[in-house]
Amino acid sequence: MNPGALVRYADRLPITEATPALTIGEGGTPLVRSRNLEGGFGIGALYFKLEGCNPTGSFKDRGMVVAVAKAMEDGMSRLLCASTGNTSASAAAYGAAAGLETVVLVPEGSIAPGKMSQAVAYGARVVTIQGNFDDALRIARELADYAERFALVNSVNPHRIAGQKTAAFEIVDDLGDAPDCLFIPVGNAGNITAYWAGFREYAQDGEATRLPRMMGVQAAGAAPIVNGAPVPNPETVASAIRIGNPANWARAVAARDESGGAIDAVSDDEILEAYGLLPAAEGIFCEPASAAAVAGLIKRARAGEDFSGSCVVCVITGAGLKDAPAAERLAVRPPESVPPDVEAVARLIERGQGA
Ligand code: F0G
């Protein structure tokens, strides 16, 4: 049985005897070796960390379980977050499990439908902001300052970062050491911050002999860190990382520089190419933001960077069903309709071979 991230790494998390042992099965996600892209792009060893296998379908659950357990311990009665969708789904789920009211602020018309369904199903109060994510986060921060007993569970909450470190621990525990490079999508920049903290902590404690290069990837239309300036109207097909002014900006830059890594931008076309390659070549269906990490790796490999001696991990941050309509952009064979007759089906399949 999966004990949950809180219990498994309890001695590395800010929990006390008074912290409730909350879990809905987060953490312990698979690290899967690539079957095709590794050879195709000449990478020594390529792995995918499948964070879409968390209970609400994204990596947010690792941090949320800690943030919500601490909110319970502190006697908070309400959770609050701004979100491009996944944080709100996760907050709503852990809020329901903990018996806390959850209020989520999301940018109107721009969160993926699966994520909206989750927040609604888990019973959160969903408020759509007539603006973008950066507007929603600004409002959430101000609201948390003056409204009573609201626990802000965005990645500005240090318990979120603490919980998300556990993914780095798991990668080292599975591989026996840190990888050479970690490719990870960057939005509000909490996750790259958390992984870097986790890898450093494990290396300091002798659990790993080395540190990875942190390779963050932003969408070109929402690439404030790459451009060195906030983006007032961020735009990208990868709605999860449609963020123009990340809260953890400085810490992402520190992770990049301290690790000798990079933060790159990839175009929507490059994201969509990786988004199609992952299911077709690896059997991994993720949401577009997650594919950005793989697009970043492919872009560097094509530009001639030599990964033949490297162990590379790509973090697949969220599940494909979160944003099912995005799959309509893939150049794949559409469903074919036939009468309920075995010969009709057989004829269609034979005719269609290799077409
Ligand atoms: N991938 C997915 C699927 C995400 O949902 C997010 C962020 C990221 C990557 C980027 O992570 O923000 O820590 O740099 N989603 C947030 C949300 C912003 O509200 O769900 P980050």
C-alpha cells in the first residue's frame, strides 16, 4: 500500500506529532525508461517521471497534502488558491478530504475542462476571474492577508515546496543517484524550486553523489524568465503554464545558475510535436504543459547537444485527460464509423492498413 508522500518522507518534511496524517495516495509515481525517444535522439538513458499518476492527475498533490495537513494543524478553516487548473483541482480534493472549505480563483475561460470538472466535483467554490492567472494570484495573495482563517495554498506557501521535494527524493531512490539533467516545465516556478531543494538536500545528506543540471522549459508566448521581463498577456496552447510573472522567479533563476542549467523557451508547435510523440512513441499521454519539458530536450538534442553519455529525466507533470480537447490538435487518425457488422469492420481495418 502506498503510505503517501507525508508518511514516506516524514523525517524530511516540516511535520510534527500534531500534524494530521492526511493522504489520498499521492507520491510513489512511476519512473519509466523511454522505449523509443531515447534511441531516436541519441540519449544515454532517458526516463519519464509520471506525475500524472498522482490522485488528482498532477504533481500538485505532493505539495498540497503537506500544505493542507499544516492548515489543519494550524486550525485554518478555509483553503484559497489561484490556479491555471491543477492547483485548484488538488486543493479542492485535499480540502474535501480534510473537511475544509476550498475557494479557487481561476482565469475565466482558460482552464482545461478536466481541471474545472475536478474542482466542481470535489465541491470547491470556483470563482472565475475576468483576467489572467497573474491577476488571480495577486488577488489571492491580498485576500489571504485580510480574510480570516484562509490558508493560501499556492506555491508561495513553503509547505507546498517542501512536499514537492519528495519527487526529487523518489527519482534518486529509484535511480540510485541523481540524473545528469532534469527537464521540467516552468510556470509559476514552484516545482523547479522544489526539485532543486530536494536534490540539494539529498546530496548534502549523502543520499546522492551529484546534482543534476536543472533544465527549465517555458512556452515561448509565456517566457518571462527567458526574456528577463514579465509578460503582460501570456499566450500558449499549454494553459497550465500560461503565466507572465512567476511568483518563484528568483528561486528558479537560482536553481538554473547554481546547477549550471538553463531555462529555455519552446514554441507551441514544438510543444505540440512532443505532445504527439509521447503517446505515439512511448504510450504516455500527458497535457501540453508537460510535453514542454520533452520539447525542450528534443530542441537541444536537435541543436547538436550531446546527451549520449547522460542520464536524463523529464518530469511529466500532468495527465492527458486533464485537457482532452487539446488532443484534437494531434495529427492522428480520427475515429471511423461502420454499421454493427463484423465484415464491415474487417473490410475497413484491412483497407485502412498503413493508410
Ligand atoms: N505542469 C503542469 C501540468 C502544471 O499544472 C504547472 C503549474 C506546471 C507544469 C508548472 O509548474 O508553476 O510550479 O512552475 N500549474 C499551476 C496551477 C500554476 O495553478 O495549476 P510551476
